[in-house]
Amino acid sequence: MRVNYFCTNANNYDMQKVIITGGTGYIGSHTVVEFQNAGFEVVTIDNLSNSIIEVLDGIKKITGKRPIFYQTDVSEQKNLETVFQEHSSAVAVIHFAAYKAVGESVKEPLKYYHNNIQGLVNILSNMLKYDIPNLVFSSSCTVYGQPEKLPVTEETPVVKPESPYGNTKKINEEIIVDTINSSDNLNAISLRYFNPIGAHTSAHIGELPLGVPDNLLPYITQTAIGLRQELSVFGDDYNTPDGTAIRDYINVCDLAKAHVFAVKRLLNKTSRYETFNIGTGKGSSVMEIIKAFEISTGQKLNYKIVNRRAGDIEQVWADTSKANKVLGWKAEVSLNETVKSAWEWQKRVQES
Ligand code: UFG
């Protein structure tokens, strides 16, 4: 097993420790920052398949501290167990490590079922074995499909997912519930993310897509900086005010903070299992995102309207009142500030 110790934080005996899988990834790295800022000691696990080790430098520039890091794969139980054994004093696990490309999951479903399902099974087995009682799971609004009624509440029916990726999120939530029901001491919260965008305001960490980005914001920033010729807007004939599809775009730092609120709630032992929608409560169309980008950055964006993308839903946005009331969490950063942060990050990546 290749284990890299970059920092042992040997004096922090009184700090509460959390294990964050996928901690050098996009949402994971922002979440490491928020836990460190909240006074937790953080152990990160990542196989670096979709992220780079230098992310730890960015985290250190923001928080002054490099998290403990293990390069290992959550689907490899033997290696994973060594980490859990060594850090069995952790109060919670925040589990991000998973493949996430919707299109790829349609082409290579077994890759997704193996990594995303086996990874969670291994995490839960270790949590039971080493008595780590609290899990925050990285789920997705994809479990709701195209809902009949908007906004989406946590009571909105979970439907058959559009893709193997979405199915792994649905199955993972079910595995967590079954495991909790069979155990005395395991508790969990699933956070159903809407569309995370933006970067840390310091521009030391952000989204680093490998190859051509699938998602809207990285495609926009790469087009504006000249890496891509033009953005394709996938469809302007949807039943929405301007004809383009609507999503709930949530600032990645706001989203990361929700995990700290979730761990604090789990530590209070108020409930065994809960789900929360993590979004802003407001939907924005693709054209509105383009306008917000142009206004907040002063960059003119080259785009054209093309056909709808297969598998896209028309519109979805969150009812976040449960997260607001029960978790005490609320999205705070505006859309304009968020798209500006994505642009500042893109410029930093270009310079380096
Ligand atoms: N879009 C474009 N052009 C692009 C990229 C995207 O017009 O180049 C549009 C899409 O058609 C969609 C919107 O921008 O209408 C958002 O697309 P993203 O690919 O950024 O995000 P999705 O909503 O398709 O997918 C996201 C996550 C998935 C998750 C899903 C849940 O990436 O992991 O939300 O709904 F499953």
C-alpha cells in the first residue's frame, strides 16, 4: 500500500477527527478546508484518479495546515482498513470518493457499480469494525429525476435513475439505510446536492476537470479563457421562460459548509438517518448563467444553441427549508460572486 504521510498533527490530541474520502477532489477539497476552519483534524483518502496531489498545497495556503493524506482506493478494502485502524478515534466519515461522469457511466456501468458500490460497502464495514458511528454521504438530486412538482422536497419520490451513476447514488442511500437498521450505533446523513459551481474565493482550490468538461461552468470558463472555441447551449426549446434548461446552482464553499453542519447534527445524536437537499432554492437557466458570467466578469462569451443533450432533464431546483430549519445551514454566496470565483480560479490555473 502506498501511504503518504505529509503531516501528522501530533499535538492535536483534543481535536475531533474526521475522515474525508475523495478529499483532493472538487467538493472534497473545499470540504477539507471547512472542517479545518471549524477546528477538526482531517484525514483524507484519495486515489488521485481525478485529482492531483498539489491540491493539498492549495488547502495549506488557505488554512495553514496540510491534512493527513493517504493515497489509496476505497474499493481496495485491505488498504482502506489500515487507514481506519490507524484513525479509529475519528468521530465521522465524510464519503465523496466516487466516479461521477454521467455519460461515462452509461458506457462503462460496471466500472461505476464496482467503484461506487464496493467503495461504500468497504467504508461501512470499516466504520462498523472500528466503531466510527457517523457518516455523511455525498448524494445527488439526480435521485429525483424530472420531478412532477417543483421545488423538490426530501419527500419528492425517488425514481428510477437516468444513468448508472445516478443508480449508484440511489443504491448507496439504500445500502446506508439497511446497514443502519441492522446496527445499534451507526448514524448517517445523505446530502443531496444540486449543481455545485464556483471555487474558493482565494482561488487556491477549485474544479479541475480532466479533458473536455461535461459540466456547464468549467466549460464556460475554459471557453472564456480560450481553451475551447465556443460553448454549446444544449437546447432552447424547453418549457422554461427562456427555453433553456434550469438547475439550482450552489456555491461549492456553501455546499462544503453543509457537511460541517451535518457532522455537528450527527454528533448531537438526534436522529439515525436523514436526507437533506443542498441547493439555493432558486433555479437558473443556462442563459441566465451565461449572463451572470458576462456581467460579473466583464468577459463576452462565445456560444451557440445546439440540440438538447440526451438524458438531460428540463428543470429542477430545491426546496431547502428542511436544511435551513433542521441543519441550521443556508446558502449564502450570490450567483454572481460564485461565477466570478470560478473565473478567478480558471485564470489562476491558466497562469500555473
Ligand atoms: N449545459 C450546456 N452546455 C454544456 C454543459 C452543460 O448547455 O456544455 C447545460 C446542460 O444541458 C444542463 C445545464 O447546463 O441544462 C447543467 O449541466 P451540467 O452538466 O453542468 O449539470 P447536470 O445538471 O447535467 O448534472 C449535474 C451533475 C451530475 C448530477 C446531476 C443531477 O454533474 O453529477 O447534476 O441532476 F447527477
